Amino acid sequence: MTITPVELHHVRLRRGLFGYRRSAADRLIEEIAESFEEVWRQRADYSDRIEQLEAELARHRDLETLLRTTLVSAEKSAHELKDQAKREAGLVVEEAHAEARAVTRAAAAEQARLLAEARKVRALLEAALDAVDDAGAGAQAA
């Protein structure tokens, strides 16, 4: 049973012949001592709990700092990977354009070669036809 300071102010001990009655005073002192002990125990329990909570708070703050650092690091890595991927994509596109230009040049060269060959074949055919025509005209004249 705890005794509050307000209750102590309102306690009135009865007086006896030579002062306060001893049994009532002893009982009050015992109650006050018990109340004081209980308050001290509660104070010690609260102090222990406060220390425990402060340690837990420090641990959570350390975890928060670690998480923030990890998050910043992850964001930085993500940006670096994204930039690297963009650079690599640019290189792939440049290589594809260069290869396309090379294929286009090769196709144009092949087209020119084939056109030249076709002209040569046409010239040979025309020459052969002229020779056949000349031979046929010579045969008719003879």
C-alpha cells in the first residue's frame, strides 16, 4: 500500500499523555517505510526499463543509419548501372549503324558488279546475234 504525500499531510496522530501514541506512530512510520520502499523499487524498475529502452533506441538508430547508407548505396549503384546500360546500348546502336552502312556499301558494290556483268553479257549476246545475223545474211546472199 503506497501512501501519497497528500495523504501524509492529512495524517493526524492522536496525542497521548507523553506525546503521540506510540503504536499509531510506529504503524504510520512502518507504512511510510513500506511505501517508500515500494516507490524506490518502482523507481529502480523504471530506471532499468529506461536503460533498456535507451539501448534499444540506440540499436534502432544504428539500424536506421545502416539502412539509409544501404539505400543511398543501392540508389547510387542503380544509377551507375543505368548509365552503363545506356552507354552500352549507344555502342550497340553505333555498331549496328556501322554494320548497316557496311552492308549497304557491299550491296551497292555487288549491284554495280552485277550491272557491269549484265552489260557485258548483253554486249556478248548482241555481238553473237549480230554474228548470227551476218552469217544468216551471208548465207542468203550465197
